[in-house]
Amino acid sequence: MSEAFKMDEAQPRLLDETGQGLIGEPLDRPEGRLKVTGQARYSAEYAPERMVHGVLVRATITRGRVTGFDDSAAQALPGYLGLFHGPRFIRNPAQGMADEAPCQPGESIDYHGQPVALVVAESFETARDAAARIVVHYDEAPGAPVAPDTGEIEENEKRKSVQGDLEAAMAGAAAVVDAEYTTAGHAAAAMEPHAAIAEWRDGRLLMHGSLQMIRFNKNELADALGVSPEAVRILAPYVGGGFGSKLGISSEHVSAALAARALERPVRVVMSRQTVFDAVLRRTETWQRLRLGADKDGRLTAIGHEDRVSNLEGEGFAEPVSAATRFLYSAPNRLIRQHISRNHRTPSGSVRAPGEAVGMFALETAMDELAEKLGLDPVELRLRNIPERHPVTGQAYTARALAESLREGAKRFGWDQRPETGSRREGEWLIGMGMAGAGRSNMLVPSAARVTLSRDGALVETDMTDIGTGSYAILGQIAGEMLGLPIDKVAVHLADSDLPGASGSGGSFGASSSGSSVFLAARKIREILAQRLGCKPEELKVSGGEVSGGGTRAKLADLLPEPISAEAKIEKGKTAESHFSAGFGAHFVEVAVSEVSGEIRVRRMLGVFGIGRVLNEKTARSQAVGGMVWGVGSALHEELGHDPRTGHIVTRDLANYHIPAHADIPRDMEVVFLPERDDQANPIQSKGIGELGISGSGAAVINAVHNATGLRLRHFPATPDKVLAGWADGR
């Protein structure tokens, strides 16, 4: 691997000069036909010879320790192969063996539904029935706290930030908001269930796994198994969604690998939908207090954002609820503080747009409340409070289209036609408009790729994943644009851990990070072509099978007596210290609220975004729409329900955990990308989009409900019962 390219300064806009016409175009996904015809093979669909099936056994207590297992009833089932648990393999009736095989997780129980063992059998049905027959003995610790306000509460010092004097600023403000908000827990619930197929070949593990970040997952799995990373190969060519739930390895991967090693047979472990819900990381519920103070001209003088989240004891993750509050608006007096409730629910972790997705509910609804108190248009309030530099770090912003998004969105949506609160009616339906700002931090994660150019075309190789976001299309477009090739002459091989290690899919950094490494590798090839042609790299033009520059022209094939292969890696550099990069935008929504039932219907949505260079307009729009739909779900539908006695998730499938259906989403869903280049973000001047779409969109829905009804709803999701209760209480 050559030395990594570091982002130490603004980058030239080479992709504006290549002239191939691929970048930004709404090209179809090259794997799309395979997916819609059922030919794309997902992890659970591989079936190696002699494969057997595993089903997880899960805890039926909330807290305690496993003291023993009894598999005698399972042994009576034909095809039963054994039970894996704790630090040992109990029994393999087929081979009469016992072997040391530690299985993750261990014997300590921290939440109801925690995987504690794996049953393996010749068929899935036998494994499922055998798992139901396993008797697990526990030393139970009763009275474990399961509600957010019952466990130990600790302050998260890493998230604390104090500037000026918030209390004094609030006391002297011309208008203030001091309100509490809550958001429910969320599940990622990706369409493809979590799955693993493990097979050992000559001492090396081959894992087909539904995973988002293979470079990291390879090392995690090696560490869990006690082998070197070189002894692990992960394949995940197609992943049916992740949304954060597949960022790291989980019990299915480790248990399948250990069982396969002990049995010397491939083992398949696929979680049921119910297991996915209550044994995979959830988004925490939140309690938030927002305090805003402003002078008579609508300039913020104070911002306070305090929150409480939850997780298991010892877990390092805490939802960064105040992420957007730190950079979106200016105020000289600021207090940001977080507390963590240590309770015994399913562990919490990253779910799409961690931080901004839930934190902006409070921030953007509070901004709407403040605008009303000031008698100021909500768009204008936000425009007056855009900071010149990052309010906490003092960094300069990279390209930032917040103001333009607000103005363009208001113009396109017809914001000047917004009715007076509660004044517009269509029969039983009250009609209103709402808006919110959008912001999501943009990251550059180390990423590598290899590009090979031959007379037949180009090949892109990297272990980057495609979780439905369009990686195959985007990386092919970048290589084709750089090397003057039509898209059908570029092959893209992804998601094999033996390939150069990419950023993976997460945090909306995948396309920009992995795309930059492909760009840099292709740029090296361009430099070699320029050298062979005898011109300077900046003079080189490649198109239509010809290469020209410096007054010289040649056939591309003539410069390729043998293929040219180049590998490149990118990582953040000095610009990450001097500049703060984020995607910005604005959401506008129209709703109708039934005065009879309290039902809320979203009638129109508009999202206007600045995301740097758009790499593929079709996949970018798809990501934006998906985020906006998720915003609707968070505002109106999604809510994890827990048994108050055990903490067990009771909304364990898509029948009981409500998400938006087609009838809940308007046809009139418009996405606008503003022309933008972010020269400090990365060499291809792009930024993430998927999580920006969810950031603020839910708050825009809630603000529209207020404009329609006059109700201030602060506890989400805003289900019909809360609307009716608000009217009944005179709120």
C-alpha cells in the first residue's frame, strides 16, 4: 500500500473538467436487475455442502447468571447436533465429542432476550424446535431497573459544554422557550434479517455475513475467535439495509463461526424478525430539555440543550443527542449536557442519523416556538442565527448551503401562503404548514481502493459495502469519469475483505470516503497515461477510447500494452482540524389533522439540501426520500414498547412496531439538491445525504401540526391519542 493521501488543503475540482458526463447523472444501479429478479444472493441464501443450521437460545430473565443447561429433551430430536454456550461445547451426539469452544456472549445476563447459546441441527426446523426444548438454569438478580428513570443516572462528561452564562442570558432575554421533549426508542429493522454462514477451509474462516463495515468487522471477528485477521475472510456483496444495526459483528457471526469450527461443517444462523427487534441494538429513548433565549430582534442569546439517554452498564455508546445543537445556530451563552440511565433494556447503539435524528426534534420545534413568541417568521429566525464560525470549536465551515436552502425551500413550497395558526379548514381536516432546518455532520473515514485499467475496460476493487445505497453505481461512475469509459465498461467488485479496506457504509460517509479512494487510484492511472503520452497530467483528456494532451493524441489501447493497476488510500488531515464539514438543508411540510379522530396526514414534503457534488442524482434522491420517510415515521408512528416488569421489547415485529406505509407518505415528495462543491471535504467535493434527510424532517411535521391546530406536541411519536388529549386539555 502506498502512502495515504491526507486532506490537508482544499482540492481542485478535477471532476468538473473530465467531461465524460457520468458524474451526477441519475444512472441505474448495475445490480438493480439482479435484485428485482431475485438473482442477487444475500448472505442467508448461500448453501455450502454439508451446511447445518443454528438457532439462538435467549435469556428469559432480565439480569443474573446462567448456572447450567439441560439439553436432554433436545437430544431426542433426529438431526440434533449440539448446544454451544459459555466457555464450552456441551455435546455433539453425532460424533460423541466435547470440545472447548467459547461462544459470545458469555454467561452473564444483562437483558431479557440476550443470546446465551446456540443450538445446531441438520435442519432449521429441528434447530428451532430443539432451541425451544433447552432448559436454561439461572441465578437471577431480581429488581433490575428497566425504565429510564429507575436506573443509575450518570453524567457524561464527554458531552458537556459550557460557554458564557446561560441562566443570566435567559433571565435577560426578550423571549424565551423552556420546554421538555421526549422521543421513543427506535428499531433499525432492516428488510434483510441479520444472518451469518460460517465455513472453515484449511484453517481459515469464510463468513457470508450481513455487515456494513467489513474492514472493521474482519478484525472484530478475528479478535472474538482468537485468530489473526488474515485467517478471516468476509463476503457481503449484497446487504438488505442496515441503518447502523449491522455496523459491528453480533452473536450470529461469532456463534456460527465457533460451531462451524467445532463441527467441521458450515453453519447457518439467521435471526427471526422478533430476535432482530429485541436482541439487536436499539435507538435509545430520550428526554430533552431545550432552553432558548433571544433579544427583541430575534438574535439568540442563549441555547441550552440537556438530554438523558439509556444503555447497559459498561457500554460506551451514548446517543449524541445535541450533535446539531453544537453547530447549527449561534448564541454566546450555551449549555450542553447529557446524562445516561444505566438500565437493563436491549443495549442501545447507532441507528440512522444518531444524534441529529432525535435531537433536532427538540431543537427545531423549540425554534418554532421561539419564532411564535417573537412574532417572527420561522424561516427568518433561522436566517438571523446562522453562525459565522462553529460556535463551540471556532472552526471555519466548509461549503454551507443552510441560508440558500431556507430561502429556496420557502420559495418553492409557497411558504408565503402559510395560514394563520388554526385558520385553514377542509371539512373535518385542519391544514397547516411547518418547516425546520437540516444539518448533519460530514465525515471522512480512511478508505482504500484498487483500480485496474485494461484494453477491455476498468475494474474497481474495494471491500466497500452496498447496503441499498448505490455503491456499485457510484464507484463505477467515478472510475468511468476519470478514465474516459462508458459505464458498461467498468466492473465494480465490492464487499470482500481480501480487497483493499474501505470505510464501509455508515454515518453517511461511505460514498465520499470510498469514492475518494477510487478517484485517487484512477488519478494515479491518469498520471501514468500522461507520462506515456508525453504530456502533463493536468493536460490529459481521456474519452471515446482516445487520449490527448499537450498537442499529442493516441488510442487508449496503444498506451495499454499491459493493464495498469493502482491502489490509493485516503484519510483525514489538517482540514479536519481547521474546518468543520456538514451537510445542510431545510424541510417544508404540509399536513392535515382530523378534528374528529386526531389523525395526522402528511400531504406535501419538500427537502432542499446542499450536499456538495451530487455523485448520482437518482441514488441521492432515493437516500433523501428514505430519510424524509423515516422522519415521518419518527414523528408519527415509530415507538418501541417495553414490558415494564422485564424491559423486554413487546413491539417485536413490523405488525406491532408501526412504520409509515404508502398511505402515510404523500406522492408530492420533492427533493432539491443545490449546486455546491465542498473543496475542503474530500477530493471529489461531495458530502453525505442519507442521514441529512431524516435530520429535521420530523420536526417540520410537528411544526406543521401546530400551524394546523394550535397544539404544541412535545412527546413523540405524535399519535392520534396525543392530539385528542391535547384538545381535551385545552392545549
